[in-house]
Amino acid sequence: MQEIPVHGKPDAGKLARPVWGEGKENLLLRNSKAFLFYSTDFKVRCASCGQTFNMSVNLADLPIKKLDGDPDATHTITLPRTGKKVTFRLLRGRDEKKIAATLRKTPQEIIRLSLYLHTVAVDESENFSEKFFETLPGADSQYYRREIDAVTCGVDTIVELECPECDNEFEVQLPISENFFFPNSRKT
């Protein structure tokens, strides 16, 4: 296995350990040649004023969220709007393949599928369906996704920005996926 210089500098003197995070994008990010670039440019649109601007991100500076505890552990939360008690786990490789197979669906469908695949039980019952997630209020869905993100390991691709036009401060998720590494490839 190839070791990667810290911050992409061959003379850095220290080597980073390979990252085994959830998702192949995390592994690709740390093992690809793109990681060795000092910066990568992304276009961003400010939600406040609508201004579009370029941002430059040093991929080597993205923080790594480490797995805290057992990867097979389950986590239980109570949804704020419905009060439903949901037990979830981290995704497995086969789950990610199911999500990847549905990438042509709408973002809402992908979110519902992701929540469904994470879920082990609802109100201590393992007998639930995707229908539960179709009727889930937005506040509960957002809360659930944040709770999943809080325990998921890998490269943290959320960066804080300030709009150069209106000074609005906001966070954006970098669009780092398989397409980032293979932009001209298409699945057939």
C-alpha cells in the first residue's frame, strides 16, 4: 500500500497513514494523484445573494474524522418532530453499491434510500419500510442526517466560506465523489 506524504509535500518528512474511512471516495481522495495537488478549484454560489465565485481548497488540509468506537455499533436517537426512536448503523459496502445504483434518481430519493439503509429499527421494531422515510418531516430527516454524519468517519469535505460580495458566512460540502477523480468516465 502506498504511503502518502503529509500535505502532499514529498519532503515533508512525515508520512500519513492510509485512511480507511466509510466510502470509496475517502480512500480515493487520500490515494489519488489529486490529493498531491496543492489546491483544487470549485465554483460556489452564495445562497444569500446568488453571487457565483471560485474557491480554492488544499485537499491535503481537509480534516480527517476518525471512527470513534466499533464500526458495527448501533446508535439510537429520538427524532425531534415525530418523537420516533430510530436505531441506525454505519453503511456497509453493499449498502453503498445500492446507493450508487440509484444515482440517476432525484436527490430526495437518494436521501430516503440512504436513511433507510442506515436504519436498523424504528421504535425498537425491525419491521419498517421505505414508506416511513417518504413521510418523514424535513426537520426529522435533517436531524437524522446530522446524527449519521456525527458518527461517520472519513475525510471531512465541509468547508466554511465567506461570500466576497455580501460577506455572508456559510458552509458548503465539496463535490468530491467518484466523478471528481474520473470526470470523463460514464457508467454504461
